[in-house]
Amino acid sequence: MDWENRPRCDQLPAWGQLRAQSQAWAKGFDVRAAFAADAQRTARFGQEAPELFADLSKSCIDAPTEDLLFALARECGVEAHRDAMFAGQPINNTEQRAVLHTLLRAPAGAPQADAAWDAALAEVHGTLDAMLAYADQVRSDAAITDVVNIGIGGSDLGPQMVVRALDAFAAPGRRLHFVSNVDGHEMASVLRRLKPESTLFLVASKTFTTAETMANARSALAWFRQNGGSDVARHFAALSTNVEAARAFGISNIFGFWDWVGGRYSLWSAIGLPIAIAIGAERFREFLAGAHAMDEHFSSAPLAANLPVRLGLLDVWYRNFLGYTSRSIAPYHSALARLPAYLQQLEMESNGKRVDRHGAALPYGTSPVLWGEPGTNGQHAYFQMLHQGSDVVPVEFIAVREAAHDLPGHQSALLANVLAQAQALMQGKADAGGHRDFPGNRPSTFLLLQALTPRSLGALIALQEHRVFVSGSVWGINSFDQWGVELGKVLAKDIEPRLASGDASGLDASTAGLLQRLRG
């Protein structure tokens, strides 16, 4: 299948059949009626996958529609595209790069689809071993009580999310801080709590030129020296491919990665050093193993039993045929508080594109807006809109069966709430008065983990990565570049000196007026 040059997805036969199906549903598809009509619905839309179970039965979909979505995936060459990714072909066509974050979690010596990548795998494990040895060295150094990760985007969101999620596995007595924003208030707030002699700074920048990261790194270095610090080599480490620049900064502990690792997929690489410092080398390897298990599932399971495929195709169905423009992420585990923010970058930076792989404008929608909050907090914030609002928003519930605490009553209350919310969204409740009427038939998916562990979290993240790949593949876009972040950065470089000089020449009237107000 020539996945690179196939027709646009909306020009394929299955797309037309799906359009007809959605039009037939215009009078209303009712999930409640679907359950009544199909005694096997729960089994049909339940899916076991590595480290988790998914219940898609409360989704607005039926078996014939899902079969058409599988047909669409085949017509779009999703399987061939997937195989090309695992083989290390340069599927990131705008940057002419392979996309091989999956290689970062492959076991040592595992044969690759393309033997040319065998040497790369050996290099990956050499770097991994060095990074994990350094992490354990830091963990055994009682003098280091605080570790500050300085990065932004993929160098911050992923590691921060995982460190918080796996806090139950972290050694006590060491605090991890994350500084990403160029807003100095964030850095100043962290520095006020630190002592130079007990702090390790990790500067995470692939090029060692990222503007926000380097501004924060320079401030950290100045604070370190102004407060009596002298051994930069001991108190700073770099996660970067620019060894020369890191050494010029005074850093000797440098851990690199490769151009085939995109930022939002980099937590499996040296960018994951703060994770390894938090949970240790052995558990970091378990984290990788969980992701690899999901890679194996995605690469080998048939479409109808492939969870990333089923979720990615459901996303296409919702976005392009039912008109749902957003998805709410509701993790019912406080340790997953940063998961919605992480998934925002993963999906919206990957698939928030309006042109196809060849630069042609697309006539259909792509990435939905992702947003959310942990349960039960979200219930007291935005669930009103989910239950009774004018827009239908699919919800993805994420629950964990086992608690990592022994406080009586809390876990059963939490699980009762997540089950109740999913049930209430689907069933609703009629009320003649109107204000208490719950229409129901609001779709949700339910991901269930036995326990939140390094292995299960690795599998959950990889599941979301591959799901994004599937929908992007159907839409015919390059999910692995992010040109949309560039223009604002270029303009900021032009505007910053104007804040000092007051020169507003060439600026639009609004920006010029705001510039003058900011100058006072």
C-alpha cells in the first residue's frame, strides 16, 4: 500500500460510506438503545491491552460503523504507514527524519525491522546505561536534596507528568522541581527554596539554544555563583545534543539523544533523567518495558483487536462525522493531574495541522481540543456542561483499581464517582421541569489500570502516542513536525528590543499601542 501517495481520506470509498452512515444517524443514535439491541455490546467494545483494559461500549458507535472505520484505515494505508515508522523510514517528511521513539524502549539486542537500526539500538542502550548510572549516583548522594529540571515543551511536560504520577515510587528526602516558563516569577519562586550546595540543575534543551530554557539556565547559573556555588560541573547536567555549547556553559555531565526523537516523544530518552532520578534505574526500565509492550501490541495486533487503532479511528469518527470538536480527559487519580496537559501537547501539537503531508489545505477538521482536570475536582467545575450543556463532548475516563495509600474509604468513593459519572452521562434522567433534566446519550470511553506503576504508566502513554499516530495517518498529515510554534518565536525576537527602544515602526496599530502601554 502506497500510504504516502494515496488519495485524500475524504476521497476514499469508506469515507463516503461513513458519511452516509452519519447522515442516517442524524435523527439520533442512542447508546442506550444500542445496549438494548445488542447483548454482546459490552464484550464487543471491551478491549484488553498491555497493562490496561478499555471499555468503549458507551461510545457513539456500533459494529457496522467500526467495520467501516477499519476499512477506511486499510484504504488509507495506516498499517503500511505504521510499519514504515517502526522500520525507521523518514516518515517525518517535512524534516526528512525517521520517527523512532519506539527504539528508545526496545530491549537491548531486539532485532529491528531494518537491520540498519541495530547499531542505533546499541547506541541507545549505551546512552541509557550511562544516564541511569548517573541517576543512581545522584540518588545515592545525600548532599543533593533538590533537583531542578529546566526545560520547556516536551522537555518539561512529559517528565513533570511522569514524576508526579509515580510519586509513590520516589525515594523520600529529595524534591524535584520543574521550571519551564520564561516568566521569571516561576524561577524566582523555586530558587527561594534552594541552597546551592544541595541543588542539582538539569538543563534540558536538544540544541542548547532554546530561548526560554537558556534564559532560565543563565539565571540559575548566576544565582548559583552569587550564593557561593563554585562547582558547576557537579551541580549542573545537560540533556542535549550540543555537547560543545553545554561544555562552554561549564557542564561536563552531558546526555544526548537523536534527531529522530521528537520533543513530545522524548521522555523515553535522556530527557527522562528527572524521572530516573525520582524512581531509580530499575523502575525506569520497567517504565520503558510497559511502553514497549504497547508498541508490540500496536505493531502486531489485527485492526479489530488493536486498541490504539480503535481509539484513533473513534477520534476520526467523532471529529469528522459526528462533529465533536473537543475531548475531555478525566483521570480519576490525583497523581495523573498533569496528564491532560501532557496529552494536549501530544495530540494538538502533533495533529493540529490544516495541511496534508504535501502542503495542500485540507477541507476537513483534524485535531480536537483536549482539556480536563482530575476527578473528582472536575465534577465540581465543568461537568455541569458535560451533562447538560448544548455541546456534546466525549469524555475519556481513566481509573486505577488499586490505591497507593491505605486511607479507609477514599478509594471506594473515588471509584464510585467515576463509575457514576460515566453512567450518568450515558443514561441521563428525564425531568418534566427541564432544569433537572439530563438528556444522557453523552459518549465516554473508560480506561482502567489495575495499579498506577511505572509499567502501566508506560503502556498508557504509548497507547496515547499510537492513537495520535492513527488519526494523523488517516488525515494524511505529518504528525511529527510543529512549524506552528515558530512564527511567534521569531516575532518575539523582533519585539523584545523594541520594549527597550520604543521603536514601533512596521508594527500593526494594535501591537504598537500595546507596546507603548507596556513601556509605561
